[in-house]
Amino acid sequence: QVQLVESGGGLVQAGGSLRLSCAASGRTFSRHAMGWFRQAPGLEREFVTAISSTGVNVRYADSVKGRFTISRNNAKTTLYLQMDSLKPEDTAVYYCAARPLDSNVVLERTGQYDYWGQGTQVTVSS
């Protein structure tokens, strides 16, 4: 069982930056594939970015490529999302997700993840 707690959301102007964190409980964080998803009002939850348990492989949605950076610190059992050049269309609740998978595989679908955080609101004003 892994518990995930996101933090770092807030209100920012377009062009600004935010850094989200996802603190994971347990000693097996390093053996979990991790991902960030987001959900805007009235829309389905969508993939943002993901990283393999080893940290070797990452993947980004086209909409955030070049602006967002995912990283993980296995010693601190924390996942990060650095968001730069934010746009109003990035406004959403951001969720981190985890699945026990000790490999170089990156997971992009919501159904592939077993554990979810409660989410943190990101609002980008124009």
C-alpha cells in the first residue's frame, strides 16, 4: 500500500512557474512507476507525464512537452513536476499516481495505476 500526497499547487499568471511535489509513504517507492495526470472541470482525467521506477525513461503529453519536467528522488520518496511557461489551459487539478512496477516501463493510462493522491489545484490566469 502506498499513500500519495500532492502539494505545491496554487494560482500563477500565464508564463509563470510552479513545482508540484508528491510525497509517497512506504519503503518501496523506488520500485513504483509514477505519473502525473490532470483533470479540468467537465473533462476526463488526462495524462501529463510519467517516469519509470528506475528514472531512466520518461514520457510527456504533447501539450506539455518542453515546458514540464518530471523527476523523482527515491531517497526522499518524492515525485516532482516542474511546470514552466504555464498557460491558462494548464488549469486543472493535478494528481500523482503510482503502480508497483520495478522496470524501465513508463505508464500513460489512468487504468494502469493502482494508487492516487487527492490532487492539488493549479490555476493559471491570463
